[in-house]
Amino acid sequence: MLSLKGALWLTLVIIHIAVIVRAVLLQGRDAYSRAAWLLLLLALPGIATILYLLFGEPWISTAFRRRSRDAYEMLLPYAPPADDGAAFPDIRNPFRTCEAAARWPVSVGNRARLAASADEAIDMIVADIDAATRTVHLSFYIWLADRNGLKVVDAVCRAAARGIVCRIVADAIGSRALIRSQHWRTMREAGAHLCASLPAPLGLGIVAGHRTDLRNHRKIAVIDGGTTWCGSQNCADAAFLPKRKFAPWVDILIRYQGPVARQAELIFASGWMAEMGEDMRPVFATDLPTPEPDGFAAIAVGTGPLSPRATMTDIFVALLAAARERVVVTTPYFAPDPPLLDAIVAAARRGVHLTIVFPRRNDSRIVGRSAKHIIHCSRGRGFTSTSFAVASCMPRRWSSMAAWRWSARRTWIAVVSISTLKTISSSNLPISVLTLASARTNGWRMRQRWMLAWSRHDRYRVNSSTTC
């Protein structure tokens, strides 16, 4: 008969073998992740088993998955209808890819304005909140109690005090300092409805039914259902005190008006319904935002762990495949998965002028060095000095790129120029080997929100689209 100690060791061995089998045979996992987890599990059996159980798969409780999907299905009928007169054959495939992910059609008649700086963006958001007549919906991953952060807190309090319905979402970990502060309580006392998104009691997401590192990474502001803000900027100063040594953190934030704002609000509402349980359908009983006759087409898409595998990669690849002249990628974290890297290489090989801009100093040394290694290895796959330019030693402060800046943050900003098409994203480039897990673990189920925009005659300069 086995002793208690022997039975314990046998149980641990069985669990370890089961985890190895699961890691290798899990459906949808790419070969790099399988190999990385296998090596780690063989090299460090005990530690690696615990790591896999905690981070190996993007597990979310069945109840939360059901609530999220039911909420999204419930809100789909309120999306702006398709415009049969819209025609953009040259860039139809990227739009179709986004439509398949979002499950609603491209909206037309939108217009936008690019904020020149972080401070100007916050001031414009505050002005929109002060002018609100019906609803204020805000969602931020990081909301600090600094100068810019408190400007928004005060604006929310003023709006709630005059009877505006304010629904505020802040990530429970990214914004934990604000959530624990008096400023959060002040907004609640003023009448705002608050949600600390994806709480992790005692730092253990398993208690709440989700992985702790799957966060709500969105930055969304929707005012009165007709104006939305999208981009990579959190609700904070450019100095960004938690990582001040990498300051200034320079991001893009764009103000959109038109039917695309309804799509943005639907994405916000689906997350709110899943977490708070409030039926948001009455919010959409109002008329759709009026399209502008000379506006451009745009679509907002939410992706994350509950989306079909590689949805983000599919969107990036579709954009790159549509590029004919120039692609500019501005990113602090460049670790593409193989399909995306192949698409980048293919664009360069067919003569598209490709530029990738990195910050001189990266807040993640491992990712920064990995990006340089990927670029160095890729030069032998068709990149030349004319089709591929890497600005890896750009000045820390404002560069000569006019509107395209970077942050040393977990943000990916891309511009794909096809004479008429541009896109901006606040999501990271997909990372596979570095995270070991097959899922993109840097965000929550819909943490990346895409907007793809099209403008006739390319008259809209640089701010035709964005994602949050």
C-alpha cells in the first residue's frame, strides 16, 4: 500500500503529466507556444505547472462568458444599419474582416479631430462632459489621481450633480489607486454609477472567476451617444508618475462624431451589462447620430479572449495586404506572431515602403531587445533600405513625425496608407513566444477596440481612424 507521501507524489506526477498533455494538445495553440510551454514544464516541473494553471490559458468563468455573450447579442440590433450606397472596393477586404469580427456593418458619415497633446485631449474630453445633456460613459485602464485625472473626476462630478447619467469604468488593477481614494467615493456621492472592472480579491483572479492578468485595457469616452474618444491615452498626465523615468508618454487620442460613436457605445454597454447587470437597451432608444454628407466610413470592433482565435492578427494582416504605397508602424512593443510577421515581410517585398518606429528606451527591456532581434533577422527576408526603415534611436521627446508619436506603454499604434485608409490602435502587437500562452494575455476579452476608417480623396490627414 502506498504511504501518504507516496500517494501525494503520485498525484503531483499525474497532475504534471496532465498539464503537459493539455499544453501540447490544446486546440488553437500555435507551435511556438506549445514548444515554449513543453520546455518550461520539463525544465521546471513544479513551478511551471503552477504557472500554467495560473496563466497558461485565458480562462474566464462560464457564467461570465455567458453574460458577456448574451449582452452582446442583446445589443446587436441597435447597431447602425448598413449603407447600401457606400462603395470602397479597393479597401473592402479590411472592412469585411472588421465586420466579421464586430458583427455589424461599416458606418458612414463620420468626422473626427485629432488632439494635439495629452493635455489638450483631456481638456476637450472635459469640455464634452460639461456640455453633455444625457449620458457620459467613460472607461479607462489607468486612471491616475494627477492633474489630468482629477480634471475628469471633477467634470464627472459636475455632470452627475446636474442630473446627467454617468457610467464610469476603471480597471480594478490599473486604476486601483484612484478606486481606493476619496476621489472615487466623491464621484459616487455625486451620483455617478461606478464599476471597478475585473476585481481580483487578494490579487487572486481565481476568486472572481478570471485570470488576474486579463485586464480591461480599454480607453473609451462616449458622450450623449454621438461623440466618442478613442486612442491609446489613459486618463493621466503625460509625465505618468508610475513610470516617470520613461516620460513623456505620448499617445494619440481622437474625437469622433457620427454613427461610429453608436458602435463605440455598444462596446462599452456590452461590458457594462456583463459586469453590472444593468439592461442598457433603453439607452439606445434614442435616434442614431446623424451622418455627415461629406464624412468618412469607420467601424469599431472589440476583440479579446472571448473572440475567435487570432482575430486581431486577421485584422492586421488584412490591412497590410491592402497596403499599396506605405506602411508606418509606431510601437514600443514589437513581437508579432508568425502570420503577422509574414504579412509585414510580404508588404516590404512587393515594394510597399515600410517604416517601423521604436522609442529609444523601452520600459520592457526584454521586449525591446526582442524587437531589435526580430528586425535584424527579418532583414534577410526581403527588407531593404528603401522598403524598410527602422528608427530605433529616435529622440526621447517629440520627433519630426508630425502627428505620429509613440509611448513606452503597452500600446500599438499603426498607420496603413493606401491613399485612402489609415488606422490607429491602442492594442499591443500579438505576442506569442514571450507570453508563452497561446492567447494574447495583455488584455481582457474585448480590451482591444478597433476603428477602421476610410476617407474619400484622403482629405482627412492622419486622423481617419483609431482603436481603444
